[in-house]
Amino acid sequence: MKKIENVNIIGMGALGLTFGKIIADHIGYDRVTFVMDKERYERCKDAEYIVNGERVNFRIALPENAFSADLIIVAVKYNDLQSALDTMETSVGQNSTIISLMNGINSEEIIGERYGEERVVYSVAQGMDTMHFGSKVDYTKHGEIIVGVTRRDMKEILDRVVTFFEEAKVPYKTEKDILHRMWGKFMLNVGANQTSMVFGTGYGGVLRDGSEARMVMISAMREVILVAGYERVILTEDDLLYYLELLEDMDPNACPSMGQDRLNRKKSEVEMFAGVVMDLGEKWGIPVPANEFLYDRVKKIESSY
């Protein structure tokens, strides 16, 4: 299989900019292109991008001017996924491999339905404390990308991505049970992301012993453990403790993406978090009161914008 030579990124947010810079710094900025629709292009073409204090000049292109890429990285918010599928159409060629850095548990399936599941390497981005405002991204930890596949016959495509990550110095790990890892990260986001937005606090606030935010966060995470079991994914209290310890390594003054959505008065990904947990609770007849509480509070916050 042809080695990965060039990368197209869909989504110029915190993750796209962070990992885009890491890749471009090591393989060259001429091999990395951000592809976007006309509205975003007009907004981004003259912007000055700063990642951790360093000015960067990325190539950006409209879909009609984009060439097919060996690797396509999807790094958009859940609400933008459907439009991203259209934007990336010209980027998908015969030799294209796709990874998604999106939160949640179903973006790979949605992308695979459109462009073929045989192209899609499953991935989880975790361990970062990026703060994204406008065209500026700051972090103390850039995190890592965890990759894996759900089918044995896709080992070659996984190896292709790993070889590229080695070349581009992308921090990564491989995971045999990638679905377990994805559900674990989903559990973390359902807890920390939503709680940060609802209580208007950062990582330090959601972790504070005895606080209402911490109690709600852990309750929401335990509801994910329950519904995951019915979906044949086994999460345990040990997994919950692992992700709480991961949060403790973050900058306590930083906040996850939904906390930033509140600060920026943007619509959040609540449908992908509490919305999905509520749907699964209804499917399996499981009460999920913590997620219902968070969903209701987020919607009220968003309606006040």
C-alpha cells in the first residue's frame, strides 16, 4: 500500500490546528492542507493563526481546489459532521485513509457509510488541555491519538497510519480494543465536558472533592457504564478512576470544549453526549437522571445566547 505523503484536514479548530502543526513541522507545510467550504474559507483565509505562541501559515483550500489526499483527518464538531462529509468529497481518492478526531462513539460509522468502512481507522484523541479562542490555540499538554481497527483484515491500513505517525512525530498509541477505548473517552466527555459547561468551571472545578459538579460528573459517567454494558462494551469503576486521574493531569484553569462553548456562546455537542446516553437509556429501559439533568441545563444555557 502506498505510503502516506500528504494530509488534508477538515476542521480548523483546536485539534485540527494542534495536530496539523505537529505534522506540518515534521513533514513540511506544503504537504498539509486544510479544506473548508466557502463561508469558512472567507473567514479563515486572512486570519493569523497562533499555536502555543507560534505563528503558523497553513495552506487552506476550497473543496474544488483540493487534491485527493493519502490521509484525511476529520476534526470538526458533531454539529458540523454532515457538512464536513460534503466538504471532504474531493479529498477522498483511491488511496485515501480517513481518521476522525471527533468526540463521541459513532463518527467513524457515519464516515464509513459515506466513504467505505475499509478506509476508516478508528481513533481517540485524549490527554490534551487545549484552549481555543478565534484563531489562537494554547495548551500545556497536546495529548495523543490512540488508533486501532475493528477488523483483522484492516491491519495493513492501521500500519500505514502508524508508519506515518512515526515519520510526522505525532504522539500516538495503538489499541487492540479500540471500541473499549472510545467508550471510555465517551464516558469522560459525558462527565467532564458537560459538567464544565453547566457549572461554568474548568478541570479544577469539576474535580473538587465534595462539590456538586464532581458528584454530577461521576453520576453521569456511571450512567455510561450502565448503557455500555447493554451495548456489549464492558466499562468498570477502574475505567472511571483511570479517566479521573487523566483529568488530574490537566491544567486546572483550563476547561474542555463544552466549557469553552459556553464562554464563546456557541452551540455545544450535548446531543452527542447526554443526547446519546438518553437515547440508549430509552432503548434499554435504563434511567439516566444525571444526563437528563445535564441535557436540560445545557439547553437552557444555549437558549440564553
